Amino acid sequence: WVLLIGAPLYLLWSLVNGHLRRDMWLTRAELAPSHIWHDIKSHARLRFPTGAAALKYNVLQKSAYLGVLLVLLPLVILTGLAMSPGFDAAVPVSSWFGGRQSARSIHFICAFLLLGFFFVHMAMVLLAGPLNELRSIITGWYRMPGKVEIAAEEEIA
């Protein structure tokens, strides 16, 4: 129920304030195979962006966040509702997935993918500098070397 209420509200707020379009939507240049491959190689070598580039999402982050927000979370919510006998009796959501067993399988696959996203996300936070990253996650303020703290939103804009 937390996801059923929280995820749509977050998605709606991200659409209204432009965060989804401004910060997470992939551009044509970012979808170029050479650009994607460059980001994969940089991450594999643990070479993370610094300075102003660190304030923007790269193509891998954008893809992961969009996959979670637009695919995994909606599927987890819908398949969770499909597994609920009371809800499924009122709205036959399980038929959208080929039955309750299929909904259950999809639900757990998505749940494991969300768990994988969480662990990769935490590993990247730790590797990129945990204190500054956690500060920016919790407060929205990111410290640039040699500068005072700035709001992440201010620097991106």
C-alpha cells in the first residue's frame, strides 16, 4: 500500500515540477551506442564524473531510474494487487497477467530486480564518496570541491 500511494504521487510530482523531463529523460545523443559504451566502461573502471558533471545523471543512472519508476514499480504494484483475492475479485487485474500464478512470478522477478537496483545503487554511493553522496541524497545539498555547498537543483538548472 505504501507503493500504491507513494509511487504515483512521486511520479506525478516529478512530472509537475519537470524533474522527470529535465533530469531523467534520455536525449538522442545519450542513446548513441558509443555514448552508452563509454559510460559502461567508465563505471567498470570506477571512474566517476567530478565537478559539475557529478551533479547530472549519466545515461546508466537515467536508464535505471526510469526503469524503476516507469516499469518495475508499476508492475510490482499491479501484480501485487492481482495477487490480492479481495482486490482481484473487484477488479480482475490477474487476467491482465494471464492469471494469479503468472502475476506472482512477475511480481517476484520485479521484486528481485528492485533489490538488485538497491544493492547496485548503494555500492555506487559508497564507491563515489559516501559522505557527500549521502548528504546530497538526504538534504539535496552537494559539496563541490573548492566551493561552498550548493543545492543540487540549483547547479543542474
